[in-house]
Amino acid sequence: MNIGALVRIILTLHTLFISIYANIKSPFEQHLPDCNNYTLIERKTTAKAGVCVLVKDEEGFLAEFVAYYVVQGVSHVIFYDDNSTTIDKMAYELEPWIKRGYASLRRNWDGYLGSAAVTWGKQMHQKKMMERDCKLTLHKWGYMYHISVDLDEYSVPMHEGISLVDGIHKIFSENPHRGVFNIQKLQFSAHPHILEPLDKLTIEAYQSRYYQQNKFSPRKGVMKKTIYRLQNENYSNDTLKLILECCTFHSCRQGPLKFCWDLHNKEIGKIFNKPWPDPSHVIFHYARSLEKYTLKQRSWNQHIGFNSGYGISKYLERAHGWTFDDRAVRYSCQVRQLLKEVTGDQAFLRNGNWLRHYEVKKSKKRSKPVNPYLHRDMYIS
């Protein structure tokens, strides 16, 4: 065999390898859908659902969160601010969503402790009281459902073509005596992102997770979250009181008020009972980039302490898992379109003072993404 023939064989094999590799989905490749051809999802039910979230210095993550849940049929998101240092920037990010009626921002509520929440227990009590205020508000507004999630948690329907709220409405309608369902979590790791991916939605940027439900790692578990029905003609006054004032993000067992313990023992069997149907959705819990984690570490240090809260060891606990899962990406086109309609920005670009701002070209009104390869000569001698 001459050299020319050998070269041709090598080139053919190389081309074949590249072709095969290109079709293998990998989270490092950040596979995204074709937004010129996608199917819209729309809420069919007239029943309304709300989401409430405790936030602290979360600039850059609020708009896409609202957009995602609005796409999923949620009528309103209430953000409860925990003494953020960036409250003005957060309010600015939420301004167009507040004007549209999709969101609101609260800075105080019954049970809010602020800087006095110096232990994990006090922080959790404050959060439980936030959810109490949330459910009382949603019930007053006539909302049917409350979906309990954090800002890094995205509820993904189990089936394509149906909105989150329609799925929740269906499962409660089929189980008219149930008032609560527990929802499983899937933990997504931070790789491949060390620096914050400025131009990608959270649901696009992270596509690999730990293979087991409700697990960070082989030794570390994570608790399920809950969804509640707030209106039901079958509820007694005590049953409704349990749901609105005692049930929390994980269960109804550890309510924030003294009367909750006795009320739980008396009423829980009326809203949490057999059968145990297949879930309507699952929660994708995102670890976020290392850059975002360090910002969170600084912000939460005053509340729960460096060693017990957001130390680097806690970050590494969330770095497990290589199971590819891109189900949430099927909603990214519709989320991007809604972001564009509400904010007026042609392309998504995460707000915040991120290290990768060398990739961003500033204009007077908004930031526009620039090809990062234009800046490569900065690092080449």
C-alpha cells in the first residue's frame, strides 16, 4: 500500500469518526433545538397556579425563571426578597414582568427575620413563613394550585405537549380527595460550566445529572418538593388551615406555627392518602456554574455560615452524575420567544457582573453578545 492510499484511508476514517461523534449527544456540546420549527404548549385549563420563591442577590436568573413558568401555564410568580444587596438591579430585571402581571416582588412578610436569621433553623422557619404568606395570598386571589420550588428548580412535565399546570390539574382532578402530592427531584451537576454561560438559559446550559432521583451523590440525598390544591369543596376549615398555614415546601409535618403539629395529626389523612398515581412532572434541580456558586457563597455566609452553607465542599457534593437528560430543552425556544416579547431584547443575555463580560459589547440601552473568538488574541502572545 502506497502512502497516498494510506492517507486517503486515514482521512476517510477521520471523517467517519467526526460524523459519528457529531451525532452523539453530549452535555459538553450544548445541543439546542431548532427554533425555526417547534411546537407551542398552551395551558388548557382555566384553573390558575402560582409559584413563590425566596431570593437573595439573584440578578440575572429572575426573568428566565418567570418566562419558563409562564410558558408552563403558571399565572403569577411572587418573589420574596431576603435583604438582597442587589435589590435595585433585581427590581429592574423584573420590571417588564411586573407590568405584564406575571410577577411581583415582596420585601417583608409575617415571620420575616432578615439579618436575624443567623442559623439554619431560623432561615428555614423564615422560608416556611414565606410559603404560608404565599399560599394565603394565592388562595385569596382564587388560585387553585401552589407549586413549591426554589429558583434553581424547574418543573418539567413527564409528557410532551402538555403544560405543567394542565398536568397538575389532571392529577388532582383524577384524585379529588388529595390535597398534596410529593414531587421527585433530579440533580443536575454544574459541568461543563466554571464561568457563567451568559447566552444560555439554565435549562439549556446543564444537560447531565445524577442517575438516581432525590440524590446529589451516592451518599447525599435531597428531599422532595410539594404541590398543593388550595381550593376544594371537600375541605373542612381545619383541612384548609393545614394546607394554607402549616404545609411547607417538603411536607405538612413540620409547620411553622405551634398549632400545626396537632392539626397535622388530625387532618393529614384527609389530603395525603392512597392511591399513589404516576407523577405529573419531575423537578430538575440545577447546581449552576462555579462562578455563580461563589457569589451565592458570599451572599449567604451571613445567614448559615461558611462551613455549614455554601463552602466549596458543598459545591463538590453536587458535581456527580453523567446521565444525559435534555428534556427541559424542548421548552427553550418558547421561553426565548417570551423573553424577547416581554423584555424587547432580541437575544438572551444574562444580567449581572460576570467575568465573561469581555464577550459582551455594551450599547446604551442593552447588551449584545459578540463572537468570543474576536478576543482570542488577548491570550495569544
